[in-house]
Amino acid sequence: MAGRRVPLFHRQKQLNRSFAVTFLLFVLLALFGAFMALPLIYTINNAFKPLDELFLFPPRFFVRNPTMDNFYDLVYLIGSSWVPFSRYLSNTILITVLGTAGHVIFASAAAYPLAKYRFPGSKALSTMIVLSLMFTPHVTGIPNYMIMSRLGWIDTHASIIIPAWAFPLGLFLMRQFMEQLPTSLLEAAKMDGASEYRIFWQIVMPNVKPAWLTLIILRLPSLWGSDGGSFIYSENLKTLNYALGQIIQGGIARAGVGAAVGLVLMIVPIVTFIISQSNVIQTMATSGIKD
Amino acid sequence: MRAETVEARAFSPLRLERRFQWSALRREIYRNRHYYILMAPYMIIFFTFTVLPVLASLGISFTYFNMLEPPRFIGWQNYSRLFLNDDVFLIALRNTFYFAIITGPVSYIACFIFAWIINELPPKIRAFMTLVFYAPSISGNVYYIWQIIFSGDKYGYINGILMKLGIILEPIQWLKDERYIMAVLIIVQLWMSLGTSFLAFIAGLQTLDRSLIEAGAVDGIKNRWQELWYIVLPSMRPQLLFGAVMQITSSLAVADISVALAGFPSVNYAGHTIVTHLMDYGSIRFEMGYASAIATVLFVIMLGTNLLTQKLLRKIGG
């Protein structure tokens, strides 16, 4: 089923479109591609601009005399500020790594039974997951705060990391992907006397690697870009994105450093996507909501 | 493809006896205990931070609650105040719908059209274009770049270009002028809206069954549009339904870019949405009962729009 990944353009019986239409489509693609890419290219350029180029009139898009000054300033700032800048970075890395890893493991563990078996409550749980794709966490913000404070998680990283584990989209995509695992594989393992936990860990998990990467790429950007929200108050627990906000507020003198931090924030999710792209596409092929 | 044999076995005791029996259910649950244990960590967190809060929010919305005193039941008062006495909420409601009606369908169609065009490219270029179109939605909070692009002084890019070309003489306050705020926010939202559904469409197109297209050519499909309408769209229905959910939900939840670009509150509430209204009452005024009523209205709107759209999309192509 998923094995048929023959690209469309290879087929023999290609219906021809007139040259004009093809040309028009590609002009369209180039135009919108530029619209999508320019702000990102601009961010990259800005991070290497010396201060005098950042404030030119008329503003210039590309950097003329690229410099690493902004990054040196950033490193200097890391050493000299009240809360060491490295603290923001390590907080962000901690939240991202634990949040993403836990999400992949727990969402997979929950997806496996829902994908392959029927048992009392399985249908209701699946429906609930699909319904929860239909609203955003804004809806649950207020009770969530109260629950967090009951649990004593306010002003701890747990308040960001643990709810991230139960992100519904991840479970949904994982379940869809696991549905196409051959049942015979699981049956055979059962015959050999493997427990359900072993089947999950040693047979199911290694076979759904593309889906892991998808869950990572969907969860990672929001955790990496987390500003701590309304749950974290202590300065030494705050994140990189929060620090970026502070630096931008520092005004003109910090514009260069701000651009450098912006680049750091942007580059991590993008590089992750570049690495995982083909696996992600493979997983998304099974993403559909079935009737 | 589903686990037919396992399913049949799992259901046999319940199928034979139509009558609902507690002992049978208990046996079923015991027999499947490993699955419940596997699901437990996820489900406990999911219930604590998603299901319970939705119900709690509904409950709190019927009370007066300021976090200091215990909540006091006041019936429908929050809702009647919301719709009858809160002009700002009505502005927020109008803005949200305005936003969703434009960005929802436009981004949905854009996701599909770009996925369709990109799919025809050779693999290397296809991977690159996928990255270009998908990158804005995952590049974190870089939308602050748009603040520089639409900056109100002459150093802003748009103002700089327009002034150089002589189209305008004075810089325009893009983010402080009621007339432009919505338009700017819509552009930025569209810029970052080619996300999960875009990937789902690309994936759907790549795994499309080739034999269907060949069969279509034999059956007299004349051009690409017919092919798209009669073959490609119907066989991508699951992905289209999934994409619709993603686009609708995100287009109704616009708030972060409004706060980042237009400020909070924005000039004359020009960029105010239901979510920013919720933030106003929930995290500034601490009127939790009232904020919960806003959250409940948002929940109903999101769920209602999604379910309605699902129904409509299922009708297409029978």
C-alpha cells in the first residue's frame, strides 16, 4: 500500500498541458516561493550585518560586508548578563529534548493498541482524539493553570514538558501510520511468546521510525520556540525565545544580537525538517481522516 | 488492512450476547489489560490537561470567579453579558470570523495548489520547494521580521520601497492604522499557514495510485483539470478532510501574531480576536468565569465549524 511511491511525472501517459499554462504555473510558484522565502533569507542576512548596515536608508536586503560581530556580541552577552545567557539556551534544550522524547514514546505507546486492536473504550478514545484536533489549547488555558497550581507545577519546567507529551496530533498521526503494520508480524511475535510490551518496544517501534521523525518535527518547533507562557516566572527558568523578546526590547543597541538569536531560534526546526523530510512525507501519506 | 482476525476474536463474546453484561465487560477489560497499561501514561496526561479542562471551563463559565473567592454560581449571566453588553467582544467575534473566512479557505486552497504544482517537479527540486513553502510555519516566532518589514517609519521595507518609488511621500503606519492592521495580519498569517496540511497533501499526491490515473486516461479523461476533479481529489479525500481540520482550527485561533505585530490591545481593537479577548480577561483582569465563557464560545465555534465542514466535504464526490 505505502510501497507505491512512484512519482507522477515518471508515468508514460502524461496528459499534456499547453506550454503557456505550464509557464504560468511555474511563474506563480517562483513568485510565491520568493514571498515565502524572503523573510527567512532576510533573517539570515540580518544576523551577519554590521550595525551600520542594519540601519541603512533605504533599507538594504542583502548583507554587503558580512561579519560575525553579532555572534561575538551574543557570546559576550552570554558571559556578562545577570542570568547567564547559556541558562536560557540550556532551559530551551531541556524542554525541547524531554518534551519531544516523552511525546514520541507515550504517543506511540497509546497509538499501538488504538491502531491494531478493538477493546472496550477504544472507539470512544479514538473519537476523542480526532475531536481534540479541532480546537486549540487556548480553550483550556484557564482550568489548566488551576490544575498546574494544584499539582504544584507552576514555575517548574514540568508545566511545559509534561502537557507536551499528550499532544493529540502526534497520537493521531502515529495511530494512522501503525494501522498499516502487518498484523501477521504481531501475531507471529505473540506465537513466540513475546509480551505486549516487548512487541511494542521491539517490533512496533523499530518499524515506525518515519512516524517518530514526524512527531518530532511537529512537536519540536513549538517547544523550541516556547517562551515559558504563563507558567514560568523565575528568570533562571526562562527560555531562549523569552530572552529574544528581552533583547529586542533592548532597542537599537541590541538589534544585531537580536538578529543572531533569531537565527538560532529559526535554524534548529528547519535543519530538523531538512534531515527528516522524506520520512515525514511517508508518514503524512497515512494522515487522512477516514469515513 | 486492519487487524481482522484479532478484532473478530476480541469482539466475539460481546457479539454473541447482544445483551450488555457487566461480567463480560469486566472479562474483556481484564483480557486487554496490557493495552490499557500501554495507553495509561498518555491518557492520564490527555485527560488531565485536555478533557478535564474543557469540562471545567464549561462549569466555570456559569460562575463568577476571581481566583480569590470561591466561584459563585450566576447562571447564564456571563453569556448574556458577552453577547449583549460587551461591544469589544463583538468586535473580536467579527474580526475572528473575518480572519477565518479569508485565511481558512485561501490557505487551504493554497496548500493544495502548491502541493499539486510542486508534486510535478523532479525529486531534488521538489524537496527544496517543499522546504521553502513549509519553513515559515516551523521557523518559530520569526514573524517578528514582519515587524521590520511593515515598520511604521521610513526604515520599514515596505515604506522604504514605496517612498523610493515615489508612490507615497510619508511613511504609512501599517501596524497602527486601523485600516491596514487586519490586512497586514492576514498576509502574515497566510505566510505561515502552509503547515501540516500542506505536507499531508504532498504526501497524498506522492502516494496516489498510478493505475487509477491510467485507468482514467483509458476511460476518456481529457485534460489535467478533469483528472484533478474526477481522480485526484476523490482519492485524496482522507487527506483533504484532515487538512481542513488543521486549517480551520489554526485560522480561528489567530492571536500570537496579532499581539506581536499589532500590540495588545491593538489600536481601537482593530486586531482584536476572540483569543486575545480571552487573554485580556483571563490573564489581565482575572475574571475567570467570564473568560471561561469566552473560551467555551470559542470551543463551540471551533468544533461546530470543523464538524460542519467535515460534513460538507464528505458530500463532495458522494
